[in-house]
Amino acid sequence: MFDKMAERIPRAIDGRDMMGGEENRLRKELTYPIILSERIRGATEEAESFRVDCAEVGKRVDNLAQMLRSIFIICKSTPTIYDRPIRRIASDAAKNLERALTLVRKCRRAGILRRVVTIINLGDFRKAYSLLDASLGDVHWLLSVFNSDPSGAGSGGGASIVLSLPPIASIDPILAWVWSYVAVIQTGGVLAERVEAANSLASLASDNDRNKKIIIEEGGIPPLLKLLNEAASPESQIAAATALANLATDTEKACQIASEHGVPIIVHVLADSPMRVQVCVASLVARMAGNDATSREEFARENAIRPLVSLLCFEVLDDPHLNRGKPTSFHSLVQINKEMAGDRPHLNSFHSEGSGSGRGRENHRKERENESPQVKLNLKVNCAEALWMLARGSIANSRRITETKGLLCLARIIEKEQDELRFNCLMTVMEIASAAESNAELRRSAFKTNSPPAKAVVEQLLKVIQDSSNPPALQIPAIKSIGSLARTFPARETRVIKPLVNQLSHRNTDVAAEAAIALAKFTCPENFLHVEHSKAIIEFDGVPPLMRLLRSTEKVQLYGLILLCYLALHVPVPNSEALQEARALTALELASRSPAAQHPSIRELLPEACRHLELFHAGPHCLRPI
């Protein structure tokens, strides 16, 4: 039906069809209100009653039809037109025109009976005027957004930011602003306006979740990805990456960016762009990977870990002893980027013209060398956070990091840096160690006792634990990392036991509890060397501080009880005097009456430890198993 209607559109619209399914549907949606306006014009000529009012309706409809034709021409001449507001406004205008057509038809000549049944008054026309004026305002706003003369003389030439509100969005101004900003970014035009629009979307997205939802629902993600990938300027890429990062605040929104094929674009820009841009893109990777497991795996498939590690290593592994003859920082980075481009030819479709050229890479190299220390620090902070998020809960990603020079780089940064960068690197190591704890193959490959990167990491972790000036926020991930690697240390490596024993006396109960958890991993039956490690804890005088933990909060008491039970079960008789002197059996008997004894992790362990101590020490009988 719509195709036949299209043939009747006036000469201002030629017969060329718009290509593509979406464009064809948009053409039909714009055709329908234009056809309705022609029908209204014919009905006004046939009106017998309220002829003046019908003529006024006709004038408004003619103006509306003229502007709709201008919109139609703009859509045909702009391949990348942003159609969300056009569809919404055209649909609303069609509804208002249908009501106007119904009203005007009632004014035609009719019999006496129909005139009596059909009652028309001036109030009906006032309502029709109001609806048509609203549609006129909406379409006029559309024309101003797409840079066309509202009189219909212009044909559009891009889009511009319009902060005025169309009647359709008078109740919700955010909707109109989002439409205007997205139209400017998608349709093109002046680069400065596109940057301003992207920054405005970033600001709106940072305000609240409702704004984020509107931006995503109104199709804001694809234009932002397009702007990021075009590499028109560093400012435009920074604005786009910031807006996307502000949108990706939960699983659903991060997944939406990934579903728009955003991950390949993001990885490409991360690998080949100025350092200022890489700072924001690395933050975007961290945000998406931290909020969405699917994005985390997709980043790994697109090989995002290699450029992140390379950027993190920039100016860090310049020591020839550490590099062992490998290419130094920047040359290595450029070489890896070239290899990535060759390994993943499907990214070529996303590359902007000249972005991968030798001249562009040379410019990026000079920019990196001349960047301020603060920009370089920010890049490392964000890259470390991105690696942390990628490694979290992922054995495959943790393995990929260890297969690069990532562990060595992380160890060096933990040794030399401070504050947020050091914290992010410690958290990355903690996630890798946690993955190694649950995967024997990763433990053997990445944390072999003779592996220089593994030795360097363990050395720095122990230094962090031993340094009393470090805050708990740094000591806790270091302690957790050593605990996760408990099964990798041979019996002679008692140097990793003593720092943990010392932390049992830490004034911060969280640190003390983590030390007890880590030591329990050394003494649990799953650890082949649990007897040797238990003896080492006794030799380093770990029982007295452990007994003090039993007088702490219920949570800390539970972890202390687990460790004490393992010691009671695994310490040989000649080494059990420390337990007897500390009255461990009495402490376990008292603990068996506490709420902590009901915890599943200790319900069976506690009675067994009591029975074991009873065999070698005099004292009252232990309570029966619970």
C-alpha cells in the first residue's frame, strides 16, 4: 500500500528509491504523513461547514508537508542519517494528521441525520490546531538539527547541536539533547561539534543510570564507536572513549557495547593511537572487562593483553639484565603492534584511512617520547587495572599474561612504584596467583621454582608483606598471592612462612586473618608438604599470636581455628610442645562451644583435632563430635 502512495508524492521528491532495508522503511514512514497531508488538502476543498477553520487546518498541514518533504530529501542525500528522532516524530505527526483528516471529513456535505449524529464544535478545531502546531514544532526542530532551512530551501549538510526542546520532548528534555548529540556524532560535520557532542553524552552518562539507558536505547553506542575508530583527532577519540566508559557501568551496558562489535575497534585503537588516547581506551577496557565476563573473554580473543602488557612495560624493563637481549620498550611495542595487525586481518575494515601507516606510527612514537610523566603514569595505571580486570576469574587470561613479559614487568613496578599503580599491579598478581591455585598446569608453567619472573614476583610480594609502613590495602593482596601459591614452594623455602607468621600479630585484624588463611593453605592436607610447613610455623613461634586470634571477632576466630586444627593434626609429636604450652587443647574445647564451631569448614575438623591432641597430652576429655 505504501509503495502505491509513494508514487503520488509531489515533484519535490523524485522517484529514486533509497537503498537498504532500513532506509526503505524510513522512506515509507515519511511517505505516509505526506500522503495524509494531500488527503487533508482535498477534504478541506470539499468542506461545507466550518470552512474557515478547515482552511486554517489546511495551511498548517501544507507547512507540515513541506517540511516533511525536506526531511525526506535530507534522508535520501545523507547515507548515515540518524533516524531515531525522525521515526519518532514522523509517527507522531502521522497520528496527528489522521485526527485532522477525520475532523475535516466531518465537515463535508451530509444528510440531516448525519449532521445531528456528528456534532462538531470549535473546541475540536482548537485541539487539532494544537496537535498540528506540536508536529510543526517537532519537524522544525528536526530541520534545525540537520542544518536545513525550515522553509524547505535547504537540503541539509550534516548536523548541529540544538539545545532547544521540541514539543515531543518537552516533558523529557534529556531525550531531545541525546537526539541532538547523537545526530551530530553520527551524521558528521564540524569536528569540534562532534567532540563537543561526545563530551556532552559523556557528561549525561555520568549523571545517572536513566541517562545511560536513554543514550543506549536511542542508538548512541554505534556513533561513538565510529568516532573512536575514525581517529579524526586525539580529542575526538578521547571524548568517544570517555563516553563509552561512562556508559559501561554494569554487565548489561558493557555487553551492549560488545554486541555492537565494539571490542575489535577498542583493541585496534588501544594498539595504535597517541598515548593520551590510550589512557582513556585502557580505562574503557578495564571498565568493560570488570563488569562483563563475556567482554572479558572477547578482549582476550582479540589479543588485547599483548598491547596492554607492552604499554605497561614501556620504560619499565629497560634494564638489560631483565630484558635478556629482547627488544627494548618502544621498539618492542611497535613490533607487537605490527604483528597484531598481521595476525588479525579482519580488523582492516575498522581501520581509518592512514591510521596504520608508517607515518602515523612514527608520529605516535614521537608523541609518546615527548609526553609528560603524568600522562605516562596514567597510562600505566589504567593498563594495570585493565590487566587486573581481565585476569579476574579467568585462567585463560591469566595464562596469556604470564606468557608475555607481564610477570617481570609487574614485579618491577611493585618494587619501584607507589600508590594506585602499585596497588593495581598487586591486584593483577593476586588474580593470576588465584588462577594458578586452581589450575595445576598454570602453576607449573608460570611459577616454576627456577623461573626468573616467578622469583621476582615472590620476592616483591614478600617485601610488601614485611614492610610495616605499607597500608593493609597493599599487604592483603600480597598475602593472598603467597597463600594461593602455597603448593608451589618446596620445603626449604621457609622464608615465605616467616613473614606470614609475623602478620598474625598485625594490629589490623583483616591482615591477621588473611595471614591465617594463607598459612592454612600451607598446612592443609591438599598441600603435599603440609607436615614440613606446619613444623616451620611452629619453629617461627606462630602459636602464641595464633592463640590471640582466637579471642578476636567471630570471623577472625574461624580462620584462626582452622589453622590451629591443621597444626594440631599435622605437627609431629617432638614438635608439639608449643601447642601444649599454649594450651591448644583447652582452646579448641572452648571453641567447640562457640558459634564458629558450627561453620561447615570446621564442623568435622575441630573434633578430629581435639582427639588427636588427646592422644599425646594429658587433660580432660574433649567434647564429642558435633
